[in-house]
Amino acid sequence: MVVGEVIGLGKEVISQVLQMDVIMIFIILFIFIIIAYKIFKYLMKAFITGMAFGFIPILANFLGFPVEISFAVIFQYMIFGILVFVAYSMIHTGLKIVGFVLSPFKGLFKKKQEKKVVTKVQEDEKKH
């Protein structure tokens, strides 16, 4: 019964898309492409970070530290690297959101700098 509902839902979505304007279909396609690119870019950064963390036990062993080199240890370091990357990106995004929300109040917390007007006579007095 669930599979039939999913197929019915799929047919309904396809019929809705076919009734849409061509320009609207291209706009939606463009938005999906942008979202897919952003997700791919994020996953590649996480993968590269994981690979870099995976080399830590190899580098530590090369430098003389007694670290076991096995697939399990390297995999643990890779997972740890990916988790560090995800935590960093979440904190970074959270700080951006907080900064955006508090941006209207920026002027309240800035110290106003007093402008000094220095005349030509005062400059000459300082030189002598």
C-alpha cells in the first residue's frame, strides 16, 4: 500500500511539473543545481579534511611517536576529522547568523571617536 501511495505521489508531482510554465521549470532546475553544487562542495571539503586527519597517525609514526598504524586507527582519525569539520562549520554558521541578527544594534556598542581638528598654527607650534 505504501509503494502505491509513493507511485501515486510521483505521478501527481510529474503532472504538476508538466502543467508549469517552461521558465518556472528552468528556475526550479537552476535552484536545484545550485543546492546540489553547495552540498557537493561541502561534502568534498569534509572528505578532504577527513583524508588530512587520516594522515596524522602515519605522520606521528614517522616522527617517532608510538602510534599504531592500522586501517581502524586511520579510519577513526578520518571520522574524527570529519566531525571536527562539521562542528567547525556549525559554529561558524551560528556565529554568522548571530552577527546578522545583531547587525542592526552594531551602532549602539561602538565607541564614538572624537575628531581632532588640528590647525596650521598648532602644527607649527608642535614642530618648534
